[in-house]
Amino acid sequence: MDSAIKEEIISWIKTILFALLIAFICRQFIFSPVTVKGESMSPTFEENNWLFVSKTSTIDRFDRVVFDAPDKDERYVKRIIGIPGDEIEMKDDKLYVNGEVYEEPYVKKEYRLLDNKTTADFTLDELTGKKTVPEGYYFVLGDNRKKSHDSRRFGFITEESLIGEVKFRIYPFN
């Protein structure tokens, strides 16, 4: 093999390795694709939707996030309801954060419980034994409250367990 062909092959190998390194760094530290499992975020996200998750976003109330589940070897997609310092209460299908009522347009009324509510009444204290969300933790709920395994069951999630914020759905395209 002559030296020009060898140089061309080496050049291609270097380019491919560099591209793989950049892709690895981006996926590890900047963004990641995630596939939705289950119906806990329905109708916002459905089973097998592909999501784009930013690992560099600042997390705020009502952001949709992906995190390592505290009770299983899985990743969950949920909505941040409480950030550190928040007092949370659900009463008569109304969400109260720090005493202020928040509308939840993402919770569809078709998903009602037996008592004709979308979300059963609770206070943070009743569920977790804490009056407010502790520093370094978040309180999360699924949009489909009837089918969601969330902070009402497993308590707070840690800041360290967060993978990132869902920025948009990649697939399906509609």
C-alpha cells in the first residue's frame, strides 16, 4: 500500500475517533435522548416517545425532568412540583404551593379517580413528614395522577438523581 493511501486511512480513522469522542462528551455532559416508559406523563408524553434531555439546564418548578428512580433501577419522567423551601398541598383538586393556588392545565380531567378528583388530597407533611421540600431535594408528580408512581409514594428525589430537563419530544414528530 502506498503512503498516500495509508495517510488517507489514518486521516479517516482520526476523524471518526474525534467525532465519537465529541458525541460521547455531549451525551455524558450536555444532552441525552430518553425513551418514555409507561403512561404516568400522559397526555404530555406517551409510551415510547423519544425525548431530548438537557443536562445543563437550571431546574425550576413545573419543569419536566428525567431522574434515576429512587425505588427501581429505572429512569422516570415526571414534573417538578416542589423545589427546595416549597410547602405543597393538594386540596379539592387544587395545587397549593406556598399557599398560592396554581393551575395545572397539563393534568387532564378525563383521568379522574373514584371520588371524581384527578389528584387525591394530601399535604407534604402527611406524605413525607416534612413541612417543606428540603434543600437538595425535589417533589415530583406525573401528569397522569391516577397512573403515576411519584413522590406521593417514594418521597423526595435528590438533586444528584436528576439526569436533566426535558426540552422537547424528538419522536413522534407531531
